[in-house]
Amino acid sequence: MREDNPPERLNARFAEVVAAAESRGGKCISQSYIHCDTQMEFECKKHGTFFSKARFVLGGAWCMKCGFDVKKSREIGRASC
């Protein structure tokens, strides 16, 4: 464990990651947070489990398949206008 990341800070970051996953209707499967570039396991309610860095989830990203679905629906929406 890095000295600049005391356990209290790691626990707080883990809680933020869990909250971010829940805000997207999913959940965090991983049981701990090490740092923002560690791959963590998540579950998307639509597409199942996937791995992502905590940094990306905290930054607003989610399941890549959901992202693809959104992009595809935008393209369909533009095509129908």
C-alpha cells in the first residue's frame, strides 16, 4: 500500500466507486480498492460482468456494451431525422 493512501482514504474511494456503479443501476463486484488504475469487476444490469479501471467509472464511464448501444441508437436517431 502506498504511504499517501491511508486505509481511510482507500475506503472512501471504494465507497465512491460502489456508489458510481449503483447510480448506473449496476454493482461493484470487487471487494477492495487499491488505486484508480486497478482493474475492478462490475456488473451491468443489462450486459453482465465486465472489468474497468476505477478511474473510468468514477469519471462517468460504464459498460462498454452500453456505450456501444448508446452510440448505435444515436446513429439510428440521426439517420431517421
